[in-house]
Amino acid sequence: MNGYSIVSLISLCCYLLMFTTFLAARKSQRIVRSFLVLLAFMILWSWGSLFMRTEQFPSPYFWHQVSIFGLLMLPAGYYSFFGDFVGVYNTRRRLFWRIVFLALFVVNYFTEFMIPLPEITHQGSNVIFQYHYTNWIYLVFFLMLLVAGDIAWMVMAKRKKDPQIMVTLRPLILGICILFLGHFLSTIPFFLGVPMDIVSGVLNAMFFIYALYKKQIFRVTMLISKENCYLISLFFGILLLSNVGLSLQRWLSISYHLEPHEILVIVGIGMILLTIVLYFLLNSFLNNFFLQDEQMQSSALADYSSQVTQLLRVREVFETLNTLVQNTLKNWSVIGFCLGQDQMIRMAYSSNPLDAFDLHLDKEHPLVLYLNEVKTISRWEDFKKTSLYRGVWENEKQIFASMRVQFVAPLFSENHLIGILFFNSTQDQKPLQKDIAFLQSILAVTSVALNNAQKYERAYMEARMDEDTGVYNRKYFHELLEEKYNEYKDSSLALAIANLDDFRLYNQLYGQKEGDLVLRVVAHLLKTAVADQGYVARIAGKEFGVILPGYDILSAKTLMEKVLEQLQSKDGLMPFVGHVTFSAGVCASPYLAGSCRELLSNTEMAVSGVKRSGKNGVQMYSEEIRTRMTTKAGHHSQYDMYASTIYALTAAIDAKDHYTFSHSQNVAYYAKSLAHEMHLSEELENMVYEAGLLHDIGKIGISEYILNKPGRLNSEEYEEMKRHVENAVDIIRHLPAMEYVVPAVISHHERYDGTGYPRRLKGEDIPLLGRILCVVDSFDAMISKRSYKKAMSVYEALQILDEQAGRQFDPHCVDAFIRMIQESRLQIRYSNQDTERE
């Protein structure tokens, strides 16, 4: 047996394996019968080729004609198969192509015009078969192309009705292309004698097997049955020994001088051993290449059980379940409904992100009653046939229809319905009974996992709720703000903060109980106004934060004004006894805030602006927008109220550090001028001016020795010096109406590159007023004489500011400050004091 005969032998074994497999399949299906006919033609083609190449009885030319008959009948077989595969049954055309190719075989048998007899050459023990084709061979290819065109027309007509048909046809089309290419290559002189057509035929059949498996016409387990493996192994062994038997007999007789009966025993034992070896090799190959359905589903279920029981989110449970279903049942998907804290069952997951079904089921809903009765997976059609289905609302029936539900399954925990699964198919594919049994087997595992996830999520949310008011707490507010900022950074996200006015005094006048009631009322009003379009949180004792995804700043301001109006309404019949107002600030990203921190800082700054200007109002962060709106008048700085206190504090510092007082005056002047240069509002100019006066007020708590030390500070002394920032904030907090300067004061030693103190903020996360203070504070320190350094010139100081832009300082602030000085629009102030240390 030469090498090319081995190719024919392998192809014949493959076809026989497929044929015996499909003999055990559902032959009542037309597609199975047509595929069996197609395989029969392939078997004739390969069988004839093998027996021709091994010169079996009666002659190679007889087997050549058998092979050609199988080959020429293949196009007609393919046409019938494709018709059954796509569901087009045109009997006349099928008969036409069968007659055409049968006639073609008859003509070729008598004329040999198209496919001549092979030229047989003997080279020692090898036999070479060569075909010398004429141009008439292309007539066969032309007719094959006509069949292919007819098949394409049939498929395109079907595609108009079923656009998904091309997905299932892809492996068939690829197999046909490979088969056609193999036959074409066999006509080229370079491949003379090489059975390219046989090899391409085997590959083509493999693709057809895959397509039928995807269409669930048969189960892969039929391929690896013991009967198939034994049959193919025995056939393969017989063919091998029949070709090497004579050579083996001659070798044993000459080399070992064995008698014929001894040789017969050895050959028989060899036959048995060879068959056993071939069986194990074939069985191992098929088991590794095709996982049995039962093993695959069992393994998938085991993996799913170990994975899903560790999940702590309801959505993750449903996502994992959907992945399992799609991997095992292919075109199937899951829609999951879950029981909520309000005892309503709502949609919690869908594989289609566009699904947003407005459907909620209570415990008396007909579907819930039905599932409590059947307690297992059920066909949707069975539910529609019950009297309960008549109690479903028409709009709900439309929703169910849009979901394309085919099966519905309940999820129970301790005999209580906690969820519902809807199974649908994207290709209207009907599952087999084994698939339904598989779905049934995953319900118990999913029920346990869903129950655990629901308990965890309840505990998770309880840990993130403020128990006094029923809204989110401060910790979850910051998590949620970060999450929503990232989600809506390309659209719009508004943030509002409402701070109750004089709440401490209210508690003192009416008691803690009344104060708690006020908090609950405000929380209720905010939650009602926001509904399901935002999130409300209590972020401090008397302060609420409202996150509004998709809102612009004007819409957010309007919402907060309505809440404030309801809070003060005489007709609102509010249960608290005193007069209650709040001061609210509003900001929105991305137009008014470049980061989450800046959004929060700007909103807090807007709240401070309302506090400073008389309280009881809502203010937007943007001055440009705010001035176009009707707002309350009389917004004046509260600095004058505490001027004497601040003066007394700075005087106390002056007794320890003579530089601080004049330095603070200079910084305040420079900061206000720089804010004006950067086109900030008059209100922000006043804020940064007052922050400049107060930014070093914390030095009252620093040791006089450190403040006036002439040499370099050691690490411990430097750490104590850095505490003056927190000291300043602690002092300002005792001046309630001056809280608006805290963001600027606490951040005036932060560096733009994130290496500053005390919070190591970076870039635009540093409040803008703090970045302004950082520039002017450093400039005044550099041009002033100190106990530990000489005064720099203005030119040197500006050069350092420019070099450190982007590292220590905000580049925009530096550019504006240098521009003012270069254009002589800023008066340089010098100090004669020399004892301050930064």
C-alpha cells in the first residue's frame, strides 16, 4: 500500500464512521436521510479510489468507475442536502440535477472525454496512478458551478425570510469551497497523482458534521459509541494487514524458518493486538476531540456550582447563569427577575442591554400564582393555556411577547419565591428534552446563590444607609459620587448640597427629638423630589448631598428651589414646630468641574456663598449663570463680623512672629488681584482675600523657637511646622460663617504634582483658591528677608515661579501672576519683618 492509498483508506474510514453514526440518528428527518445519501456517494468515491489504488479484484479500472460515479453524483447530493438544511423542498429541481449528473457519468463511461482512465505505472512495489485530463474536465466544473449558483439562489431566497440562516450555513459554505479547491488542484500537473480531491472531501464532510451538530440534528456522543470504534478499528486493521500480510509471511519464513501454521498464529495474534491498539487510539482521539454532551454538561454544572456560590451580587449570579446557558445550549439566553425589599419581583438582569422592561409582579400576580403551583420549569405555552393567563394585563402580555419567552422557571428559598427565570432563544430554537432536564438541574444551585446574594446586598445596603433618615450615608455617598462621575464624565452630572441653617440653635430651642424629625422631613422631601433619577445622602450631621445624573446645573437648581419652597410652605403641614431653611449649592460637570474632587469642592463653595450672603437660598457655582437668574439680594461678606476676633488672633501671633501679620496682608492683596486677573467672580475674589488673611492663623499654636529659628529645621521641627495648616482650620471652624475659606486655607501648601501637604492633592483636585494662595504665598515669602535667608529680587522670584509651574504651582495661575507684574498692573509689597518660616 503506497502513501496515497493510505489517504484513501483514512477517508473511507472517516466516511464509514459518519455513516454508521447517522444510521443511529433520527432517520425520519429529511436532512438526515439526505446526508446519508451524500455520505453514500462519498463512500463510493473513497472506496473505489482505495480499491483502485490497491488493485483489488476485479480490476483497478472497475473501481475507477465506481469512484467516478460517487464523485459525479455528489453535486446532486449536495443540492438535496442544502435544500433540506434550509427547508426548501423543490422536487423537480432535485430530480433534474440527478438526471444531469447521472447522464454525465454515462457519457464519460463510454467516451472518457472528461475524466479518462488513470495511467498505471509500477515502480518496484509502488503503484502510481496518474490522470491526464483534457479541457473537457472543465465542463464538469461548469456544471458544478451551476449547481452552486442554484444552491446560492435557494439560500438567498430563504435568507429574506430568515436573516440568521447564513450563520448556520457558514461551515457548509466553507466545506464546499474546500472541496471545490481540492478538485481543481487535482487537475493541475503539479499535483499529478496526488489525491487532493479525496483529502478535500474528508475535510468537507467534517464541516458538514459540525453544521449538523450545531443544528442539533444529532448528538456527538453517537460518534464515540463502542460499536463505531470497534467497527472502524477492525476494518482499518484488516486493510493494513491485507497489504502487509504477504511481506510479513515472507519475512517470518526466511528470517525465522517458521512453518505456515506458526505464521498463521502469529498473524492472528498480531491482528487482534492491532485491532485493540487501533480501538484505544481511535476511542482516545474521539473522546479528546469531542466531549460527550453528558460529560460536558456535568462538568459545566460542577464549574457553575463552585463559581456561583461564591458570588455576592444578584446581577453577577444572573450573568454567570446566562454564560452557562449560552455555552451549553448555544443560542439561548436568560432574563432574570428578583424579589426586592418591597416584596415586588422586578427585572434584575438581561443579556440585552436595551431591555428595560417596566414590569413588576406582586405575590398575587397570575404568573407568580402559577409558578407557586407548578414549582418547576414550564413551557410558556403551557402557562398561556391556563385560566390564570387570562388575568394578565394586556400591556404585560405585550411585554412578555417582546421578551420571546419560551420557558419560565421559579427560584425558591425555603418554599418562598425569590426569583423568576425566563429562557428565550435568539433563533427560535427548540431545546431537546435533555436540555430541559439540564435547565431543571441548575435551578436549585441558582436558588441558593440568589438567596445568598440577596442577603448580602441587603446587608451591604444597610451598611450604606443612614438609619436616622433612610437615605445613603456619607461613606457610600463618596463611593457613589466617584462612580457616577466616571460614568457621566462625557455627558452631565449635577451635585447639590443642602446645609440646614442654624440647626444647632434649633436643637437647643426645641430639643434633639424635634431636630431628628427635621432631618427626616428634609430627607423625605429630597427623596420625593429626586425619585429614581438621583441619589440622596446625609453627608454630615445637618447636611445632605444630592447626586443627579444627567441633570444640568439649571435643572438641579430648580429642583433644590422647589424642595426649599416645600420646606417653608405654610400649607405643607410640616410636623416640626420651628422655622427651618437650608442653604444649598449646586455645581455640574464637566463644564464647571474637571474632576470629582473639584465638583464636590465647588459645590461646597457655593453653599458657603449662600451662608455668607444671608442663608436660606440656592446658589449655582457659576457666577456667569447665577447673575442671569433672579436671586436674593443682600449677599455680603461675614468677615466684618469676626474682624476683631481675627485681628486679636493675628496680634497674638505677631507677638511670637512679627512677620505673619504683614505677610498675611500681602498675600490677601496678591490673591485678590490674581483672582481678578483670572476673571473670577467678585464673590470669589472676596473669598480668596479673606482666606489670605486667615491662611497662617494656625501658627499661633507653633512653638516660638521653631518660628524664629535662624537655621534649617530638622525633620521633627518641620513636621510640627506643617501642623499650622490643620491648626488654622480648627480655629476657623469656630467661626461658623467663615467656613467657606476652609478649602482654600487647608490647601495652600498642596503642590500641583501631588507632593504637598496635608492631603497630597494633585493638579485640579486642589481647590482653585488654594492654588492661587500657593502662588502668591510663595512669591511674598521669596521676596522677603527671613531669619534663615536673604530676600530675592522680584525677577528671581518670578523665574522660580515659572520653573516650578506644573510641579509646585498651577501653570495658569503662574502665567496670570507673571503677566500682571510684567505689565505693571500689580503693586509689589515688601515687608521689613524677617522671621516667618514656610
